[in-house]
Amino acid sequence: MYGVLGLTAGQTQVYEHLVERQIRNPHQVAEELALEPDAVLEAMQRLDELGLVAQDPEDSSLFSVIPPDLSLEALIRRKEGELQRMRLYTEGLADRYRIAARRDRSDEIVEVIRGSREIGTCVDQLVCQARNRLEVLSRPPYLNGFSPGREELKALEGGLPARVIYAKEALEQDSAAETLRTLGAVGEQTRILPEVPVKLLMADRRLALVPLATEEGAAVVVVRPSGLLDALVVLFDTLWEKAVPYGGHGSELLPAQFNEDERQLVQILAAGLKDETAARHLGLGVRTIRRRIAAVMEQLDATTRFQAGYLLGLRAAATPQQDSP
């Protein structure tokens, strides 16, 4: 049993004898256990190293047993720390193995990655590899909440262009307004759709990740250059054209007499958000939002919100849109 703490059978025998007999002299222990004195002395020195006994500072030939409830507990905690460090090392080594394995299978069109940790590593790697653009389809649920990833923020801050289409439900998450402000500040182009058919992360239109729903738990498919990847590119481009700009992008589609607050309000409402959600994103009260909606409808000469959306849709259809690649 003591083997897990680093004790041999002989050292364990000596230690338990010391605990039961409270003997301090190694020679007496050797006599009582019929062991060689040198072997007993070596065992007691090892026990001293582990903190189970203490050598007398005035007489190095004598040892005292430290109460087991203190010494053994401290030793167990040290071993637990060592095991935790080993566990972290093993996880890192496993990640390196999976990276090498994926590199060896780079000629495969698709590959399935399973497990939350493995998926997170794969997402970070794809974002880090992107050089020209990131394109994303995003919708709930979110495993780690609706917040920007560390690697994503780093890439955007470094100037990597990113275009993201969010499902309307994504904007109803508790932290959505703050998250979108953060991402918009570092250059993310954001658009909204009432529904997003699938989650997608695409880097340079060269690699893509698509989540899977499986009985075994979380999984994603890595898609490499192929007809399937081409189809995902077409899907994203089609949805991007249909999506409504969020924030400052696309304000050229709105009437010139609208001020900046009105432009942002119309863009958010055009995505189909409820008044309460729009209020949260604009940092206003619901009553204030409703008053402003009424004012916007009056400027558009619309009697209903549907009519206002229809008029804006006509204007958008007649106005060429310029997007960055």
C-alpha cells in the first residue's frame, strides 16, 4: 500500500515498526527486526527524505517519528500534485500525437475529431493557421458561453479579416451585446439571419470545421479542399448576401436623414430582434426603443414594422453592396 508513496517493502516494515515502538536508534530497530544495520539506516534516511521521520539535529544517529496524520497527509498531497502535473503533461503529449496523426492524414477529405478538449485545440489551430480570412456561421448552443475566443481575438487584433453570420437567437444570449461590441472593435464584420442552418468555421476557404451531433458526445468534421468544401463556401456566400448588417456596416443602405442611433436601431430590428433584445444591445430602455421605432417608421412613411422592413429591403436590393474579401 505504501508503494504508491514511494516506499519499498523494507522501508515500509521499518516505518511501521518505528510508529509502533517509537524507537529512535537504527541499531535497535535492526536487532528487533533481524535486519542488517546498514539497510535499516538507509531505510530511515529515505523516510527522512519523505518527511515521515526527522533526524535529530544534535545526534545524527537518532531519528524521531513524525505523527503519521501530519506526515502522511503532507506526503499524499505532494504525490497528488505530482500526479496532476503528470496528467497535464500527458494531455499535452496526447495533443502533440493527434496533431502529428492529422498531419499524416492530410490527404483525407474529411476527418472526425471527438471530445471537447480535442475540438477546442482544433479550433485554435485552425484560427492560428488562417492568413487571409475567417468566415463563420454561428448559432446556439455554445459550450463555453457566447464570448470571443482568445485565439480569435488575437487574430482579429493582428488584422485578420473576419466575416461572421449569427443566428438571431445568438443575439439573445446574456453577453451578446458586450461580445459583439468587443469583436466589432477589432474589425469583425457581423451580420444577422433569423436562422442559421449549421455552425461553420472556415479559414482561407481552405479548411473548414462543421459540428456533428453524435451519441458519443461532441464531435466536428474537418473538411479539406474538395467539392464538399466548395459547397460550404457557396453556402456561406449565399447566406452573407441575405443577412442583415449589424452595427456600423451597411449603413449606406439607410436614408441619409437617419442619425447614427437610428441607423443602428433599424439594422438590429431588421434582423428580427425583439424590443427587449434590441434595448439590451443599444443600452437603452424598452420604452425608449419603442419611441425611436415609431420615429423611424414615420421617417420611412411606414404604418407597420413589416412595411418598414419591406421598404428597406427594396432600398437594399437597389443598392450595390461592397464587401471586403
